[in-house]
Amino acid sequence: MADVRPMRSGGDPQHSGIPQAPTPVKRTRALGEILVDDGFISQDQLDEARRDGEQSGKSLGRTLIDMGLVGEAALVKALATQIGLPFMDLSDFQVDVTAASLVPHSLAKRYTALPIAFEEETLIVAMSDPGNVFAVDDIRTLTGRDIRIVVATRTDIGEAIERISRVDAEVGDLAATAAAEEAETDDISDQHPPALIEMASHDSNGSALKLEQFVLELWWNPKFAKPALASCDKWYAILM
């Protein structure tokens, strides 16, 4: 799964793990040739896959996967090389949550495209289908930034989006809990300290230790600093 952590914007791509585009070649190599040259399959396996694909009508990539000769990552990496774009392995990359938050999760899922980092003012976007010009234009318009595309597997991008969605949900839950606790505290502190002390003194289940902690919390509240000083004698009488 992709690791999700905050990352400072404007990072150096050489040190943040963002790959650069492959060195341009004079001609476009065939997918099978790239897979053989990179050592993913042998020439014999390629020939067999081609024959199989001709009979089934499937693409070479789908045939190779169905035959168990290559995995998704190897195939996508070869395709990225073929079109001259860098391949990004998100399984061990720290996704910048600030960058990812620039695109709604629903849109990221629709396009299988996720902003993963900043490169100066440029937004790095991982896509499983870099040929989707509508997705590229929508993300550029939505973020107001220049973007640079890296290619990643559909699986890696999907897992990264789900991980970030869970993090956002957890942060939202924590924020809601904190707001509720703050509201409850404000409701209690709206009462005048002497009245609260009177209430606490009649609490048969209360203890001196609990009451002392309660008094100290009131004393710390700037809103009741003066009333607290005025009620000091009564506090000590109750505590003793």
C-alpha cells in the first residue's frame, strides 16, 4: 500500500523519489520488445503470447497477464516507457496529503488519478491512464497549477486514494469529538463559580481530590479569575 504522510511542497524531485521521464529514443519500441529488453519475459514467451493473442483476439498486454507471464506493475512500467513517461511505484512512496487534498476523492476515483507531490510550483499527478486528456485538463483547471504526469498502476492509485480517505475520515471524527468536548466544557464554565462550588459541596459521591481538581480548573479559566479569588475562603472551607 502507498504510505501517506505530510510532505513539504517545493521538494527536490531528485530527493523525494519522483522519477524523471525516460531518455527520449529515436523510435517507439514495441511493448513486447521493451518487456524482453527489460528482462520481464523471454523472446520465446513473447512469441507464444503473440500466437495466443492472435487466436483469442486479446491484446498482447492482456494475454501476457492472463498467461501469468507479467504482473500489472511490469506491464504498466513497460507501457510508460513506450510513451516516454516515468513510472511511479506508489507502494513505497510517501504521498503528500496536501497535494492529494487538491482533488476531491470522488474525482480522483473517477479518473484513477491522484496528486502525490509538489515539484516547486508544479503538481505531480499519478495516473493509470495518462492518455485521458479530459482528466488532465480537469485537474489542471481545478488546481490552477501546471501538472506533470507520472504513470502508476490502477491498484496502487486506488489503494492510495482509499488510505487518504480513511485518514481524512479519522481526522474529521477527531475534530468533531474535540468540538463536542469543548462545547460541553463551555456549557459548564458558563455557570458562576460559587454556584458550581455549592453544587459540588452537596455531591455525596464527590471527594476532596475531585473537588480540588475541579476548583483548580475553574481557577485556571481567565473568565472566572476574579470570582475565583473572591470565593477563595469558601473553597478552602469545603476542601478542608
